[in-house]
Amino acid sequence: MSGWSVEQIPAQAGRTAVITGATSGIGYEAALALAGAGARVVLASRNAAKGTEMLARIRAAYPAAEVSFEPLDLASLASVEACAQRIAASTPRLDLLVNNAGVMAIPNRHETVDGFEMQLGANYFGHFALTLRLLPRILAASAPRVVTLSSLAHRSGRIDFDDLQSQQRYRPWTAYCQSKLATLIFALELERRARAARWSLMSNAAHPGFALTGLQSAGPRMGRDGPSMMELAGKLLGPFVAQSAAAGALPTLYAATSPEAEGGVLYGPDGFYEMKGSPRRAKIVEAALDRDAWQRLWAVSERLTGVSVAQPAAA
């Protein structure tokens, strides 16, 4: 897959894709590429004004593009449910769900509407609930895929079941790494369940390496009046170690569309430390391969979100 590019995306005509966080960064670049390949693309994000702007940009690039916007706040389970209901009402089948949206390294502890620590809530619990609520439409497609965005940060993550919401001690990066380990575990456990239940669904994961997007500023600036040290460092080091959002979207697009992509796999860049480069199969740390942790996290997630799916037989 060396040198893989958007030009190698198979024709997507007749396929419907939902992408969260699609009004900027990786999500927008994925939406643009999929629309260009002929897919019907739904941009699911919080900011309606930005959604309108991004729809106009995609239509300017591809006048025949079939794109729409759906309001979605992943920090609210009620918003997740409402968004899923609207999509289900207008979409008989969903060929692709890209769980892309995220927030990173919020300096101080914030909670979602439902009382979850913000990074775990928006990055993980919101996507868990959205995927399960859309699952009937996903399984109605002939060869559906769910791609969930993780991060290089998963390598430093640990699921702290004794303090899952970081109530006893909050550290920005610890919480972020936990959330990105959780999203990877979700992708792997969803694939396991799909195989056990003999669903046609493929679940895999992707990470963008070090891609310059709004992620480096949005979270770190929460509660601050100016740029964070991470944002300043990113601007300084970016030309040497980072890549564009368009390049960072390639692992996602490969996982979402390539006939050679596999389920239960993490895709990332092939360069030094997987920070930039062409898509390839990426390293998954041991902490993400603990199947007991997969099933424990899934059970906790069902309980906390109130959303569940029937448990298939053990693989």
C-alpha cells in the first residue's frame, strides 16, 4: 500500500457515509475525498454554521456531490440519539460510519452533559452510543464498515476502571490517552462481535500520525486566553515532523474504502514513529489486545450510556 492516495479510492457511487467531526481537519478531508469518489456523505458535527461552509466547499469542488449536514454533539447522549434517529429516518442503509470527532488535552477537568469526563465522553462514549444506535442501518448494507479514529497516544493509555471519569485525579494527557485507547479497544471488540455474530460488518481503526489540524488548539485552549505550549510547539516542529490534514486522512480513507483493508486492524502512516507517510498497518500495544478489557469496557459502556446490542456467542 506504499504511496496509496485518494486516487486509489474505489468508486463510491451508491454508498452512504456518515463522518463525525467532518467540518474540519481529518473529518473534512475524508468527507471531501469520499464525496469526490461519488459517495453520499453526511457531515455530523456540532457547528451548523461551519457545516454550511464546508458543504459549500465540497460542492464547489464537486458540483454533483450529494452531501448534507446533521447536528451532533457527542458530549450529549440526547444529541447522539436524536442525530441517529434523523439519520435512520432518512437512510435505509449506512455503508460507512467514520467515528472521527475528538477533543485533546483539555487543561482542566470538564464534564459532558451526562457527567462523563469530557475527553472520554466525547471521544469514546458518544461514538459508542452513536455506533450502536446506527447499527441496524449499518447491518442493512451489504458490506458496511465502521472506522474509528484512535491515536499514537493510545500507546500510553490505560483504562482505569477504578477512576474511569478521572474524578480522583485529572491529568489532561492521561485522560486523552485513555480515551484513545478506549476508541481502539471499541473498534477491536466491535470486529470480534461482528465475526462472532457472522455480520458482514468490518470494524477497523486508523490514526493520522502527527497531522496539523484544529485538534492541537481546540482542547488545549479550553479555559485559556491564548495558545498552549503544545500549540506553539506544533507550529515550531510541524514543518519537520508533521503532515497536512489531507495526508493525515489517508489511513482513515484506506481503512474505509480499500478492498485490501482488514477488520480488527489499526492503520497509520508508514514514516518514522508513524508520524507521517503513506497508510500501512500500524502498531497496536499490548494494553489494547487484552480481550478481557475489551469486554469489560463494552459492558461498562452499555451500562453508562444505556445503549446496548445483543451479545453474540463468544468467538
